[in-house]
Amino acid sequence: MSSVNPAFKYTLARLGLFVVVLLALLPVPFLDVLVKLMIAVLVSAVASWFLLRRMRDQVADRIEQSMDRRREQREKLRSALAGENGATEEKKAEA
């Protein structure tokens, strides 16, 4: 399961928490269904803040890696378009 996107796993975990809380609230007779849904959203959001911290950090790391990779690609493209590709290769050879 390590090849699955962390954002997908986190989303499924959040949804699972919501369903668990909602199922726990269903037997309560004096609450309206809409109120049960709102409570389930709030409780699952707070619970996920504490219970899913590691998954959230994995998602943030994956996003940061993706942004770094795109930033590097953008810089390579800019330097290639500006004609600096040969100049940077010469500088690397001198160093």
C-alpha cells in the first residue's frame, strides 16, 4: 500500500472517521439527521487533527517534494530558453 498516494489515503481515513462518528450518532433518537451530520463533521475533523497527524505530514512532504521538483524543472527550462545552458555547463566543468 506504500505506492498509494498519501493524499488518497488521508482522504479515505478522514471519510472513515466521519462514517464511524455518524454511525455512532445514528441510534440517538432525539437528534435530527442534519444535526447528526453536522456533529459528525465537527467531531471527525477534530479527531482527524490528532489521530491523522502522521498521514497529514506525509501529504505535506509529498507536496513539498513535488513543488521542489517542479521548481527545478522550471529553472532548467528558463536557463535553456535563455541560452544559459552552455554557460552553466562550463561553470560546472571549471569547478
